[in-house]
Amino acid sequence: KGLSALGTTFRIGSYTNENPQDNYLNFVSVMATEDDTQVNFSDLPPNIQILYYTNNGGTLPVNITLDEGESYILATNSLDAVVNRDGLIGCLVNSDKPIVVNCGSTNGSFGNGNSRDYGIDQIVGLSKVGTEYIFVKGDGTDAWENVLIVAHTDNTTISINGLATAVNLNAGEYYLIEGNFFSINGLNNITFF
């Protein structure tokens, strides 16, 4: 995403892993673009089991300092604890200088079957995230064609194709829109505010 990827406030997304396997891994990776960058990972659920996390004795929130070009990764294995299945979704990443963020899942799924896939993206910061999106359905089944919405502010409401939903999210909460909500022409116009 080039320069558009730079930001200081991000919300994390990944698969929900309803039927976890031993190789379902969710992660968030940050890279600093300037020396002495302070990065904070918060809005993490209690009892989340972060792999290999020993700084500060594994306490939350996670605070680190990175220099230009250095990276840091938080990862969870979905089989280690129930909270790990979707525990990174909605994680708030803040920094005092511009960083870039990649997040998602290396193996995992939104469904509860035995399917698995990779779902990874470089995301943009809050300053570039709008409130209205158009999603186009691919050739997959309804169970595969999902949209994950993560709220950044309390009392976030969602409308799909112009119709209000009963969904009301608080900061860090998410809503998964199933593929059967796409219009007959395979489009979703989703607004949240």
C-alpha cells in the first residue's frame, strides 16, 4: 500500500477460527519507520496466550520500542485457548511515530468446518479508514464470502445495502457479515458510523 500504509492507530482483523486446528495461527506484525518508536498493543482479552511473549513477564497491554526497520509480531495459536480463536480481532495498535501493520491468519477460517486458508493483509491506519464500503462477492460459497467489520468507537452501527441492522458495536468488537447478505448482483454496500 506504499505511503498509504503509514499510520499511528490501527485495529486488527483475522479469521474467527470457530473450529480451531493445531496449525491455525492469527497474528499482527508491525514495523517501525523511525528510530525510538513506541508501540502499544491494547484491547486484548484477559487470558489470551500470545506465543513466545516474555517481555514484561507476558503482561498486558504489550508495550515495545522499535528502531527504523525493526519489526515485532504478536501471534496466537487458536488451539491453545478458546480466547485465542478470535482474541486478536479488534486489538488496538497505537504508536507515537508512523508504523506499517500486517495482520491476519496463516491457516484458519471464518467457518466451523475443516476448511482452512491464509487471510493476510497490509492494513491502513484509522486516519484513512472511512465509513462506507462496497464489497464484491467472488465465486465462493456464502460460507466463504464474508466481511469482517471491526469497530473503533463505541456505539458503532451498521447498515447493509441501505437497511439498518440491529448491530451495535463498541470499540474493538467485531461483526461478521455472511455471504448470503450480498445483493442479487453480488454487491454489498456497507455503511457504519
